[in-house]
Amino acid sequence: MSKDNRNEGLWEEINNNRDFMKCPDFSKTMICSDQEKKLTQPPLSKEAKGEIIKLSADFDDAVITDSYKELLDIRRSIRVYDKKAAMTQNQLAFLLWSTQGIQEIKGQNYATLRPVASGGARHPFETYFIVQNVEGLKPGVYHYLPLENIGEKRVAIRFIGDFPEHKKRVTNMLAGQKWASDAPVVVFLSCVAYRAEWRYSVCAHRVVLIDLGHVGQNLMLSAAAMGLGSCCIAAYDQKLCDDALGLDSNEEYTVYVCTVGG
């Protein structure tokens, strides 16, 4: 469709967004990055605070689909969940590990190797989730702590707080999508922007969006491998989500939401 057939008031914004999708000149930008200037690298992950909960990570027990071809065939966006079917802790643990788990730290805490790809191995995301129905976990808001499970077959999380009026609040947070409030778990990825900006400066944000796709695909495939459904959500209320997770909306902010359940 040509420009003449579009709403003239939106054309400039559309064109700017198209340009953002194009690859910038990294050779010029990288010489100005804080990494190039030898400034202090930001932490690889947020510091663990409060009581740490260790989940058993018996992934063999959680995964029921061994065929990769079958996995690709069965993955679909699912928006209907059994309100009585709880997720197990093993299922939750595998979901968290397969999207942001840390397998190895390279150098002097320079980079982490994880099951997902990330530009410059920056992995600028934190994983939060709202539990409604997981065996052995009380409902509320949680935060995944990937640095706490290195070297042991367990997955560490921390409880942030209660989440009263779950269905109403989740519906409002996710732009009126009532079906999402039935999911046993709603996963939120936040971006800690400076982790990527330290290396890629003004080019960082496009790289972050590419990285989100890697994480989202792992999340959906992992859910399918456990016989669960998932649905990634683009429409959400930025302020309500950030407030619920305790984010400042500048240095760290919500960038991705996905429901998971049976």
C-alpha cells in the first residue's frame, strides 16, 4: 500500500518505526559504547533479595515430548486454560531454566551462557511471574534468580509479594484480555536496559527486541514440550505491569508477557 492510501497523520511515525527495524552502522556506534570506554560493566543479573525458594529441577520428569518434529507440530497459541489444573514445580522450573537459566559464566563475570541466544551475550532480561495455581507455591508475584542455581540441579526463585484481586488486576494489566487471568502462571520479561546499552550504546534497543524473540520461542516450545499451552501477549498496560512487578519504568521495564497453563 502506498503512502497516499494511508492516514497522513501516521505516516511519519510509521516511517520512523520502519527505519528502527533496519540495521544501524555498528562500526560507528561501538566506538562510543561504555564498554569501549572501559566503564564498569553492569551486573549479569539482579541481586537476590529476601528469602530464596529452591525448586527441584527434575526436567526429565517435566518434559513429555521427545520428538523435535512433533514439538514444532503441536506448538500453538492457547488462550483457554483449565482453571483446576495446577502446574507442577518441575514444570515451572523447566520453563524458567529453558528461557533464562545460566549454564556457564565466561571470563571474570563478563558474560553468561544460557539456552537462548543474546547479542554480545548481554542477556538484558529479568524474569518475573504471577502465580495463580502452581503446586506447593502460594499465589503471588515471584522473581527468577538464575545466578543462584549455577552448579546445582535446582532453580531458585524469590517471593515478592501477594497479588490480591488476581483476575481483575491481570485483566487490567493485559489490556482487558480476561482469558489471560485463568492461566496458572503469567510470565513477564523485563529489560534492564543498561546491560545492553553498555555494549551497544544507541544500537542496543533493536538488539534487545531481537533477543526477545529468542526467549519467547524457547518459552513457547518448552511449554509445548511439557504438554502445556502458552500465548505471548503484545498488548499490556505498561504502568500497571511495571508497578505490579516493582519496576522503575526507566532503568527496568516490562517488555514481554506470556501466559502458560494446561
